Amino acid sequence: MKLRQLVLAAAAACFSLGVAAAPQIGAPAPDFTVVDSKGNSHSLKDFAGKNVVLEWTNHDCPFVVKHYSGNMQALQADMTARDVVWLSVISSAPGKQGHVSGAKADELTASRNAAPTAVVFDETGVVGKAYDAKTTPHMYVIDKFGVLQYMGGIDSIPSAKVDDIAKATPLFANAANAVLVGNTPDPAITKPYGCSVKY
């Protein structure tokens, strides 16, 4: 009997640790410190009072290529014009697909007419794992109080076809727009699609 109780207690402890480690909608977003493509350091707490978007990205992923046909750039321009901090996060480890230097990241931003606030690096995968980022793209919205309000897909059609963007429900955009007017996104969690993050 005692062994069974010990096993159940251990299982419960593991479960509770797992739940605590996962990002939770309506709870403070995991803090982080990252360095951007220009060598500047950023922490989430630096953006207190501002809404923040995290976009996991990998320029070689076909699903990212799909949205960088103009959709992602339009979203970035719209959000940053409304004083949202947009961080494009690269969690690709050195030697893995999507890993780039700061200079290459800046070149990609310029050549694609992208408009994030910054492109930041997470080579160790610590930030990606804290947010449970699974795919590129994987989108997150953090409100001005530092609370995680949305995590999931950019839209509702999991394909690499550009033509599908116009047909899809813009899940991320809807969520971000809700947060910007003080509402709670519905849905607040959706399934992301894309290439796996190359930790």
C-alpha cells in the first residue's frame, strides 16, 4: 500500500511540475532575456505597459515562406504602428535549419520588407521551451500587463499554399485585435502549424 501511495505521490508531483512549467493563458508570460540581430539585449519586463507579440520563425520553412509572401509583413506593420512590440524569435540551434547570424537576419528583414520591432535569438532554446513553441510560425500575444492572452496558429488553414491565406480565419490577428481593445481573445489557444522548431 505504501509503495502505491509513493508512486501516486511521485506521479502527482511530476504532473504538477509539468503544468507549472507550461505557459498558461491568463497568467504572467514567462520572462526572458534575449539578444537581437544588432546585439541589443531585451527582456520581457522592459516592455511593461506595452502589448507584445512573439512570432517564432525560420526563414527556410515553407510555412513561414507562405506567410512572408506579404501577410506577415502586413501584420507586423499594422501592429507596430499601433505601438505593439513585435519580436521575431529564432530558436534554431547552431547548425540547424533556420539558424542565421545577426547580419543575415537583418538582410532577410530588409529583403522581405519585414517590420518587426526586433529579430531575437534563442540559440539554446530556453525561451522557446519556456513558451512551449512547437512550430514556425507559432504566435503569442502578451498584454500590456505582461499576461499571456493568446498562443497558437497564425490562421486556420494548415497549408503552405499562399492562396489559402485569404480563405483562412485569421486566428492570430483576431486575437491580437481583441487584446488591443481590452478584450479577451476567443479562442485564446489554437493549434499552431508549420515546421517543427529546430531546437
